[in-house]
Amino acid sequence: MATQHSRSAARIMMAPAVFLLLVWMLVPLCMTLWFSFRNYLPLRGGDLGFAGFNNFTRFVSSSAFWPSVLTTLIIVGGVLLISIVFGVLLAILLDKPMWGQGIVRILVIAPFFVMPTVSALVWKNMFMDPVNGVLAHLWRFFGADPLVWLQDASVFSIILIVSWQWLPFATLILLTAIQSLDSEQLEAAEIDGATPLARFFFISLPHLSRAITIVVLIQTIFVLAVFAEIFVTTGGAFGTRTLTYLIYQRVLESQNIGLGSAGGVYAIILANIVAIFLMRIVGKNLDN
Amino acid sequence: MARAVTSQRKALNTVVAWSIGLLIFFPILWTILTSFKSEAEAIANPPVFMFFDWTLENYSVVLERSNYMRFLTNSVIIAGGSTLLGVLIAVPAAWSMAFVPSRRTKDILLWMLSTKMLPAVGVLYPIYLLCIRLGVLDNRAALVVILMLINLPIIVWMLYTYFREIPGEILEAARMDGATLKDEILYVLTPMAIPGIASTLLLNFILAWNEAFWTLNLTSVDAAPLTAFIASYSSPEGLFFAKLSAASTMAIAPILILGWFSQKQLVRGLTFGAVK
């Protein structure tokens, strides 16, 4: 029922948001692209001219690159594994009848609302401190030597901290999806003699597959960009330097803008590969 | 045909779920408890759980020592300002996309979503440089604008999904009754849109409050919010567990309370309507 008049009004109403996002996307993106082809060292002479693809090859061939890619993959993979496996189990559990369901939900979701710098510092000091941390007390209680978590199991520690923040998110999304499952289907299967395990694998899990995919994609994008959790715990030491952190160090710590920008271009490409899959699912959902 | 649940089963579910829930919540509980301990009790071996001399000393020390109020004010201004500004810009956009959709609406929505996927670190230096050149490094207004731009795609999306649930027939009925465009917006749409707008404000305030990439990298003193205040505790001097806990509790308490009200909106807002 849209008239010509309301169409042009609609365009004007959309304009500010579209214009701002366009500027916000294009200007920094073009600058990053420009810098990635320059030999740009602000503290050592400024812009020293065109560098060709030098920055791109140097970023990839530096000794820090492949370890950082590996660390990134391990952290993203670890967080996804923990949050999906435990998220599915927790969601199924929370869907069952129990007393105080609302309160348990609140307890489980709470970590997602904790500021990343707070959760990183609380874990680093009050839990993972090798002398006074809760985990050290626990280890001593069982007669074991306390771990120096952020040195001896540094990557695992980061995975633990980040998972603690994202497991609640996964659980909440999966719980929402489970609640839309038709319970009569499960009852019919039960009457036909399907075991609980068969019901889980052939009814619940397929029903959840779309929600799981969405959790995987969204978490991948956010966990690829994890920063504060590393910044305040290890500062990138002990093998916890991710691709994001490596780029941050190149740009702001060693002020090698050309090199850091080339890294940035790689990070943008990587995130876009994930984003394409996410947008496809979201886009399909818009049609109906 | 609801299944009869034996109370035994229900009791078992309850015990298991509560244990796991408390385990997940424990770090937060422990932080809150530790904030009321003395520094000596905070590192007592074996640890004390509930039975210690409860004290408010840590809170008064933190409040005195570190200009806590300035950080808090900055957090409120940056999170609140960016959210309000974002909603102001997004409401007309979402309104027009929901009620006057065109062939390009879907593409525009997906494109907006794609800007949210841009990794911040990829554009760190350009933004940093622009802030220096414009003289707005460590400036609250600059952070308000940047966090607004970061959350704008989510704000537009959330509002769009809420607005789309408002039945279009109601508008037609209002028009038949002779309502002008102004009447339509003021008396028909606004009352129906307010719950959606409130939810959007709430969730995005939380997201902006917790944002810790730009707030850490673009502030030092004047504009530093609570994220930076807490990060300044990462180099400890002496006994500090109890004070760290007090500072942390103050930084997360308001958001935990708001967060509990926004569970449903969280699903809608962060999955872009793909999970309902």
C-alpha cells in the first residue's frame, strides 16, 4: 500500500543510519588498505613510501604469525567445543521440570553480563593465583601441587575464562530453541519405544541444529576478536598471542602501521568468510 | 497429553540443575563475598566462605582512592549516550524498513549486519589516527559516537524485528478513520512500539557498558570508563584481593540487575531474529 510519497519519506528516514554506517565502514577500511601498502613507521621517520605487497608477505613470514594462527584456532575451537557440548546438555536439563527453574536460569546466564575486564581479573587473581587462588586451595586440598595456571596452562586458562562468559550465551539460545520443540513428538517416540539416547540424537539434536549453527557462527566472530581477556591476564605472553593480539601489538606497541594494517586486512578477510555463512542463514530467515 | 513427572525425577533434576547453576555462578558469588572481607581474610588458608567479620572498608577505600565516581560517570555517559543516540537514529530507519519495505530492504539489513562483523582490530589504527587528528583521543563524545556506530546495526535490527510484529492493518484502520501521518505515529505506533524500544535500549546499554576494546585503546584518563578502571588493577601492589573484589562488584552489580530483566531480548538482539 506504499505510495510514491511514503516511499521517498522512507528513504529520507533511512538515510542517516545508512550514511553513518557507510562512512564508519568505508573510511577506516580504505585507510587500513592504504596503510597496508605503505612503509609507515610514525616513531621512526613516518611514511617512508610505497611498500608493494611487502607488508603482506612480511606479516605472514614473521616467526610470530603461524603460532598466533594456531593459538587463535585452539582458543576459538576450545570455546566452541565447551560452549556447544555443555550448552546443549545444560539447555536440555534446564528445560526439564524442577523447583526454582527461574532462579537457576538467572544463575546460569549471569556470567554473560560481567564486564570482560572484570571476569579476566577475577579469574586471574582470585581463582588462578598459584598461591592464594581458589583453584590452588582446591589442588592443595587434594594433595596436588597448585598449577601456575596462566604460565603452565596459559591457553587452556584463556579458553576457560572465555568459555565461562560464552557458555551462558549458548545455553540461553539453545534453551530458547528447545522450548519451541513440540513435546508430543518426543512422547510419540517414547511410546514407540525409543530410548532416551535415541530420542536425543534423532529428535532433539536435529531440531537444535539450526540454533547450534547460529551459536557457532556468532561466537566465532566474537571469540576471534577476544582482546580484554588476554590484555589483562597474560598480555600475549606464554603462547596466548592470538591474531587479534598480534595485530594490536604491531600497531600500537611497536607502531609498525604498515605491517599491522596488512595483518588487519587478513583479519577482515577471515572474519568475512565466517560472516558470509552467518548472513546466509539470517537472510533466509528474513524471507518468511 | 502431559507426561506425569514423578516427584523423585523432579527432585533429581532440581539438585543437578542447582549444583551446576551455583558452580557457574560461583566466581561472581565469591567476588561479592570477598569484597566484604578484610585483605587478610581474603587470602586466608583454608578460605573462609561466610563466617568472617563482614566489613565495608574495601568499598570506602576504593571510593576514596581511585576517583571511582569519575569512572562511573564516564561509563554512564558513554553507555547511555551511545545507546540513546543510536536509538534516535535507528527508529526512523527501522520504522521505514518495517512499514514501507522495498526490494532492497533485505539487502540493506544484511549489509548493516555485515558492518558489525568487521573486526575492530582491523581498523584500530585508522580510528586511533582520526581521533588524534581531530583532537578527540580520550574524549567522551568520541566514544559515544564510536560505540553508537558499533551497536547501530544491532539497534536497527532489534527495532526492525519489533516493529514488524505491529500489524499493518491497524495503520490502515487508523487511516480510514482519517488519521494523519502525525496522528498515526503519535497515537497508534508509538504506544505499540514503546516496549520494543525499551528492550532495545536496555540490551544495548549493557553491550556498551561492557565494551572493552575501544574503551581500553582510546582512553587514558579523562574519558576512561569502568572497564579501564578495572584493567588498572591488573598490576597489583601488595594485598588487594578484597579491594579488587569491591571494585569489581561495583562495576558489575548494576549491569547484572539490568541483565536479569533482558534475557529474552538478548536472544532476539544477538541472533538477529534467527532464533525465536
